[in-house]
Amino acid sequence: MLSPRETVEAVYRLFAAGDLEGFLALCDPEIEWVVNGPAHLEKCQAFRGRDGVRRFLEILTSSWDFTDFAARRTFVDGDAVIVLGSERGSERGSQTPFENRWAHVFDVRGGKVTRFREFLCHWSGDEQPPPMTW
């Protein structure tokens, strides 16, 4: 069985490879998936179960094209894994550029993600995030 860190690393690896079924297989059937961020972003809501996560992934892949997605720092505390990261890309349709910084908090038990919380800072178009080191 994978450790909590290994499980989260596998989630990111499968997402990057476009293996959404493999990604979902690492989610508990009753997973709670919550994205906190600007209300105008459709992905910023609560999802439940694998079907909910599948819906989140559909929203994400139909809304944004990523040019960069990076998990930059990882912290582990027992079954909790916290990842700080960033992403860039453009909105589908309008091609408006965006940059996001985020904290992902995973709860992992038995090699499955049981709960996910994202805390998202979002800049769009000409908006620029403040300079920051990781």
C-alpha cells in the first residue's frame, strides 16, 4: 500500500499524464472534494464521491488549458499531506491568460484520498500576482 505522500504524488503524476481513471481510482468512493476560491470560477464548489470528482475534472479540463502546473512544496503530517503549488495557462474560448497559486490539503487513508481541500488565489488577464519565492 502506498504511503500518504506516495498516494498524493501518484495523484499528481496521473493528472499530468491525463490518466483520469487512474486518478479517480486513488479517490475513496465517498471522497469530499472542496475548492475554495473566487465564486465566479465554476470549479470553486463542493463535490462528493468519485462522480463529483469526475465532474470537477470535466469542469477543469473544459475551462482551462495549462502551460505550467507545479507542486512546489510538500508537507506531511500523519495522514494529511499539504502541497503548495502554482499553475499558469489560458481560459478556453477567450484565451485569457491566468495564474493561480494554491494550497492543496489531502487526507489519505488506506492508499485512498478521502478528503481534498484546495485554497486558490487566482489572477486573470492583466492582473499580476505579487512576487514570491517558494
